[in-house]
Amino acid sequence: MAEAGECPSPQSEIATDRPDVTNSSLVVPAGSIQVENGLNTSGQSAAKGFDGSNSRLRFGVAPCLEVLVDVPSYVGRLAGPVDTGFTNVTPAVKWQVSGLPEPANLSVVAGVGLPTGTPAISGPGLQPYLQVPWSYELGGGWGISGMFTSFLRPSDPANRQTSEATFVVERKVNDKLALFAEYVGDYPSRGASTALFNIGGGYLLNRTEQIDFHLAFGLNRNSPDYIIGVGYSYRWDNVLGTARRH
């Protein structure tokens, strides 16, 4: 497992950006490819739907640096009034700040949603974002983490900017299982905010494979009543030719 304050190596355990909303403060090891996938079902009043495969492709292009791409997911209807279609392709670059004090990790992510999805699902135009995930190890298997994101929608006159803040308390139960509880708040420049309480965990099948689950509850009337999700992630090491040779 990568130590706090250090960038991961191929010997590190897989660290994913799911199943919580808060992304990992760690990058993918240099030379590695990581694929993260999931399926959710959600409901709000009479509307019930699903979305998947929620796939994120992550490429470790250099020590402490990765390129990632969110590929289109399909949003479908199970019951009630639910818009259906695909989400955008969203590439990004993630840089992990190295040399921090040992208990802490911090990354900076810059990306942009490309207008490739269904407008009713993804909205119009280019959608850049800037994101800062962080984490801090408390000891004894406990840790805290969080993330601040600013989403921009220059082509949407109804809401040009949304801020999102998250906070997580995590407990590593054993070498395989970690559980978390998370708060997620979205605050648009116009319109009503949303808030979620999200719980779940990840289970390591081995050093480079993880299965996960989560269950979220809405905390106000504008939020989904519930979101239930499961996922599977895996990593291939030393495939890009950028890992350091010893």
C-alpha cells in the first residue's frame, strides 16, 4: 500500500475513485492502466432509473501524474418521468502533490466534459471543472478525506457554476475491507442545492482488483430519495512503458 505523502508504485494496492463521490487523492502508478466500472439504480418520488457502466479509464503517464477519461454512461428509465440517454465524454489530468507530511495526500484535477452526450442528461456545451481531493490518515485504520469541485457550464444560462463539497470518514476493517460514511453537497449558482448521505465500502479481491457497494439517501426534497450501486475495478501494471526500471 502506498504511504501517505508518497505517489503510488506498482506494488501499491489499488486506490479507486469509487464507490464514494469523493475521488482518491492518489494517482495511478506510472505505467499502469486502471479501469473502474459501476451500475446504479435510483429513485425520486415516482421516477426510478438506472445508469451504467459509469466507467472511468485512468492512465499513469508519469510518477505522480495520470490522465483519465470518463466514458459515456447510459441513463435509463425504470418507472415514471426519467430522461434517458448518454452522458458526456470527459477527459482530465490529475496531479498528486508529492512530499507532503506523511499522514496527508492531496491532488489537483482539471477536466472538461465534451458535448457528446444527450443534452437532456448532460446539458449544453463544454463543461470544464477543477477539483481538489485530499485525505488524512488518523491512525488505527481510521482516516478522513474530502473533495471540493467547481463545475462550470458556460453555455447554460440557467446555471453557469456549481460547487460541490464532500467529506468522508473511513475505517479499514482489515486488509481486505474498508467502509465509509460520506456527506455530499451540491450548491448551484442558481436554483436549489442537493445533499446526500452515502455509506458503503470496498473489498480487495487482490492487490489490483476491487469490488464495491454503496447506498445513498437524500437529505432534502431536491435530492434523490435513494441511490444503490455496485462496482468492479481492476489495474494492469507496467503496460505503458513509463514505469521506472530498476
